[in-house]
Amino acid sequence: MRAAAVEALAGDLPDVEPLADVLAWFRARLDDASPSVRRAALGALARADALAPTDVDRFAGPETHAADRQSLLQALEALPQAPGAGLSAALRAAPWSGSERAALRAALAPWDRAWIAPLATPTGPRDAVQAVLEATAFGAAGRLADVPSLAAHYRHALPRARQGKLTPTRAFGDPLAWAEARAAVVAAVEAIVQRERFFAPFGPLGPALALLVDALDDPDGTVREAASAALLAQFGLDRAVEPAPPVPSSVPLNLADLEARPRVAVLHTRHGPLALELLGGEAPRHAKSFALLARAGFYDGLTFHRVIAGFVAQGLCPLGNGWGTGGVHLNDEINPVPFVRGAVGMPSSGADTAGCQVFLTHVPTPHLDGNYTVFARVAGDDRILDLLDLDDVVERVELRP
């Protein structure tokens, strides 16, 4: 409720006077015990162009928790204009991780192209999350001269087998995540061409055309289709591509799974236990996968990284940022169970791309029906659902028959 109050007042900022008093009130909320309230206050200050270098020192310092650093990065997306020199210097000096610095560049590249200058490196991004965000930054502010750097990013994100090596995937992340990174590169190239094609002779367009043509042979069907669509839209070249064959779920099923499956999973949190009824009949693979991971202790110590009051709490990502799959691939099991309060769904980045995470709905969300798999629902007392906050830890998951 406190976070919702901050967000509501932030939406009325142009009509609030005296503004200085309101901004002081927002800044005081940065001391709130709730990470959600702190995130809302940072966003409000950013929309008012009132973020200060001291905010960066506080929310992105070496001892700062990842949730607060993510809150600051998210707030930067709301800036109404380019950050001032002092704020920029503080942001550049902060000890960001590779993926966090890529998110910083993606947020600020539309204001200042200098933010993407460090991306032209031969080594490429360390992980798929960083690769997606860096491609996003190129798409926002890149030029045709940057396409060779994007081509290097694309090659870096290819499976190693296609580069003449034996290992089929990269050390960090999984094939689906790296395919998403290559799709982001294709989208960035298309955005650059769309911005600059009418102001450049055909010669400078050559590298962009070559990259899109090369992506027609990408190992992933989604990337091939994106490249084909970009070639048609930007160059008028209609090139059909082979659709990707369906990837089977990584979790097999048999009759014993259906007969002896656990019925309840209890999430133990600092607020108390939250019991979930697993819907093994409606979503057998999802329920089995969740139970297998829980039994192995996979979820112990993971957090809720996304909490939106009056909508959803999402978490149990092994990377802590919404990008992790835990090495699990699940095809959708869309079923008639509606997304009412307490429904538990499986996040995904598109059809048949679910992994290991969960989201729990606070209210009925019919716009999610038919788009995500419901595989569990809150059983019994649901008051804990409303208490979940950003960075809350699931201490352990207990399975019951």
C-alpha cells in the first residue's frame, strides 16, 4: 500500500505544488524498510529529474544489495532527459556487474550515444542477459558504423558447435537464452537500418544486409523468422525460412508420476508458510518439474525479484533477475484453470519457453488466461501472498502428499 501511494503521487507530479516539498517526501521514502517502496520512490525521483549522485552512491555502492541496484537501473528508464554531468559520472563509476552495466547502457543510450561506445569489444558479452541488453542499447542509439560490432555479438552468441568447436552450448546460460540474444541483435540491426537507410548510400548498408542474410541460417527458428521479416521490411527481400521443429519438454512423464505425485508444496518465507496445491492433472509436466526441483533443494534460498502490488509476485529465478531457466525447458500446458487470486503460473518469454520460475497473482488477471500455464494455486490461508516483497527469500520448499 505504501508503494502504491508513492506511485500514485508520482503520477500526479505535474499538478503538485510546492514540488520541492513533494520531492523531499519522496526522498524520505528511500529510507523505507520495504524494497518495493524504495523502488517506487526512486522511480518518482527519476520522473521528476531529481536523482542525485548521492542516490547512486547509496543504491549502487559495493555493499548494496542487488534488488536496490536493479531498482536504480529501472528508475533510470523513467528519466525525462539526459542525466547531468554529476549523475553520469556517478553512474559510470559505480561497481556494476556486467549485466547491470549493460542494463545501464540500454537505459541511457537513447539520451547519449557515448554510452554504447564501450560495447565495440572483440570478446563479446559474458552471458546471454548481458548480450540481450547490449543489443538493446545498440538498437536504441546505434548507427550503421556499429553493425560490425553487432555482427561480433551475433557470432559470439552462436552455439560453439557452429563455430567449429565441440561443446554445444556456452558455459553461462542456455541455448534458448543465447537464441534470444541473437534475436535481439537482429532487432537492433533492423532498427538501425530503419533509422538510417534513407540517409545512407547502399554501400554502408552492406554489412547490415549481410548480417540479416547470415541469420537466415541461424540454428534457432525464431531468429530465422525475425531475420526474414527484417529483410522483407527493410530491403524488400522475401526469403522464406524453415520453421523451427518443436523442442520437446525436458521433463518426461509416465503413469507413476501421475499416481504418486505430491499434492502440496509449501513455500517457507519470513512471513510464514504459503501452501500451494500442485495441479498435476491440469499441468502434469510443470507440476512434476516444480516438485523435482523442490525435492532437490533447487529453490532453497531463491528470492522474489519482481513484486507489483495488486498484480503479481514473481520469483524463484536461479539468476535472481528473471532470466534463469534452471536448465529446464517446458512446453506450454495451457488449461481451463483461470488466473484468479492465488493462481500460480510459469513465466516464459514466448510460446513453449517456460523453465523453473513462478508467479503468483494477487487479483484476477483474465488477460493472462490462455497465455501462460497455471500449474498450482494457493491453498488455504492466502494472507502471506499479500506480504511478499521484493527480495523476500524462499527458505525452503516442503512437499506434502
